[in-house]
Amino acid sequence: MGQPDSREFPGAEQVELPPGQRLQRGWPVTHYGPVPKFKPDRWEFRVFGATADGEKRCWSHEEFTALPFNSVVADLHCVTKFSMQGAEWGGVLARDVLALAPPAPQATHVMVWAEYGFSSNLRLADFASDRTVFATHMGGEPLTAEHGFPLRLVVPHLYAWKGPKWVRGIEYMTADRRGFWEERGYHNIGDPWREQRYSYQEGPGDGPEL
């Protein structure tokens, strides 16, 4: 856990928040484990698993950052109960990755993989949202290492843990499987407007079948 900085964000005067959340005026640093050291010559982004052609697709850092750049203005809701409103996220839209490396028709979920084996699972429909973005920038500035440089996923309509920092690739899956925090008691879906924080709140169909 870290201390918030003093940056203000457009739209921060808005007050509508998911239940149990409080407005955050800065951007706290929150993560589990150490901050990885970025090595551009060794970095690659991989798409694998249940792909449409059965093949793996890889981009180097230079290739990935050359993909179309888009901006999404969206809130970020942390399960620790702070919400940051109106942040401008810049990067590569998830839908563009889906178009370049499409999943097989039977794919239903995505596992997002990050440094140190960290992972987070998403329903394919959540991943494919027009507002889901592999962010390289926030507020027009490159992400800091503590905030996920060179790449973090932002899924604005879900709690922030569903969008890992230091992302290295995605795995298309034909069945759901819990990620790192989901295996440790967090809700499998993570909708902040339904306050889906913990696994004990899950209803039928919310999680993988046992």
C-alpha cells in the first residue's frame, strides 16, 4: 500500500460512486510483491490458449506500442474502497487485440497474465468491452513503474484488481478458472456496482464449477 499523490483528475467533482466506495483525490500505489524491472529487449506480449487458428501470437514492446493508440476516460474502483474518477487512460484497446488475435468460437473467458505469474480471470464479454484498455499512459503521461509501467489492464466497470499491473499476455479459455486474487477469496466477477468483493458473496453461476 502506498500514499496518494496530489494529482487531480477531470470529472473528480462527480460524486456518484459504487456502494461502499469513497472518492480518492490522488492515486495511491497498491500492489502485492515487488515492482518488476522492465527489460525492453526481453519483454513480449503473448496471446495464447484457445485462439481461432490454434497459434500463439507475440508482440515485442516496440511492436505492441506501435498498435493503434486510443484514450478512455473512466473511473477506477479499488476493492480497498477508494474510487478515482474521470482518469484518462491511454493505450491499446482490448477489442483491437481481439481483432488481431481472435479467440476460438468456444472461448468464454480470458486469463490475464502479468509479471511473477500473477493472473486475473475475466469473462470474455467483460474483456471485450469498448472501454477495456491495455494502458500505457494515464493523464497523458506514461505510467510509472509503481502504477504498472509498461502495461496495465484497465477494466472500468469491474474492481481494479481485475486489471493487473505489469501485464505480459492473455490466455483464451473455454472454461472459467480463478486467478490469483480469486483463488484467495475475492469475488470471481468483481462488479463494484453490485459490491461483489468476496467469494462468499457469489451466487449460482458466478464462479467456476467445482
